[in-house]
Amino acid sequence: MEIRNAKIDGGDAFDWGRTSADYARFRDIYPLEFYEHILRRNCGTAGQRMLDLGTGTGVLPRNLVQFGGIWTGTDISENQIAKARELSAGMPIDYTVSSAETVSFPDNTFDGITACQCYWYFDDAKVAPRLFRMLKPGGKLLLLCMAWLPFEDPVACASEQLVLRYSPNWSGAGETLHPIPVSPDMQRQLRLTFHEEYLLDVPFTRESWNGRMKACRGIGASLPPEQIARWEQEHRKMLEELAPEHFTVRHYAALAELQKPE
């Protein structure tokens, strides 16, 4: 499904469904520590009903279902949900195609809701009342992200600059460590109870980092195939000159916890 958002990439169109194959191969990269921070907030633990918004290929549910939570994942892209179902074969995870603005489950259904790498796309005025209604009293919403740090990591910086050459309006560049901004709409009924930010060094090979960057919004989700191929050729050559076969990329992760009153 093609998306245009005036706040994202200057309104340039993108479609995550175009990246589903690369997304599945190269974006399941969160280290164990990332999931441990979620579990420490008592989200995704045994017996809890959990909803993952913007689930993509189901990365969060697939990695957290082992801890006993009962997971449902939703995403606006049919291709992403199809890949999530394929990758989750045999796992007790339900998936449905839905945007965050239209997602609907009965009142007081979920102990927790997660939104990882997607909350910035939401129309919070529409989404927040839905999440409030679907959360049980005392239930939590976790907003989550993990991003490379181009001003601290030379490989990330060089890759980012190459993306910008092909997609100058791409607004995913220039990340720095900072708390997740939580809008007034999201805090109108849910209370911000906790936030944290921490550094991570995430391991990659040249192949996996190339795939991670190719699966970003500024390349695989938006460019025509011939431009993607040219970008990839340049990027692979750059990595051969700049990076060893195995390396780490400095990232930061952030979490914001909001809670429905008891």
C-alpha cells in the first residue's frame, strides 16, 4: 500500500510492501538487550494479551512469543502481514491487516500494546482513543525505536549520505540519542510513566548492513528498481573500501511507557 505523509520525506510516496523480502531477511536485528528492556517493563510476559502495531514482518511478536505472551500483530501492508505469517508458521501469533488509525478490538482486551519503529506515522488524535479503549485498566503502551547514529559511526554516516544522494527528501537521516517525543494527544488519557535511552553496538556483515540499508524507506520502499540497483552497486563498493567483513554499527534504543489508569 502506497503511503504519503506530509511529515515524512517531504510527502514522497513509499510502500513497505515493496521491501518485504529484504525486510524479512535483514531487519530482524534487535539484540537480546532490546527485548530485555521490554520485558523489564512487564510487557510480553506469560499470559499477557499483547498487540503489536505496525508489526511489519512480525519481528517483535516472533522474538517475544517465547516468553509466554499472547500476541496479535497488525500492519497496514498486506505484503508485510503475508511475510509475517510465513515467518511465524507454528507460532501462536495472530495477524491482521489494519492501520493504527482503524485497528479495532473489544474494550479492555490488551495488557500491553507495542509500537516499534512506526509511531511517527500515526495520526495520534485518531489512534490514542482507540488504544486507550483497547487497553485493560493498568495496561501499558510502549513506544520503541532503535536507530543508527551517523555522527558517531563512520559506516552509518557514509551509508546515510549515499541514501540522501538518491532520496534527498528522506527524513530518516541525522539521528541523535534523544527521548521519544510523546504528543499531547497520546498523553490526553494515557500517562507517561517511564522513558529510557541507551546505546547499542549492533553486529553486521557487509551483506547484512547492505540489506538493512536497502530495506530502509529512502531506498527499497520508495525508489524504482533501476535506481535501487544503482544505489546497491555503489553501496556495496563503498562497504568494500570502508568496512571489514564483520563490524558493528553504533545505535541507540529508546522506550517510552504510557499507562492507562487502574
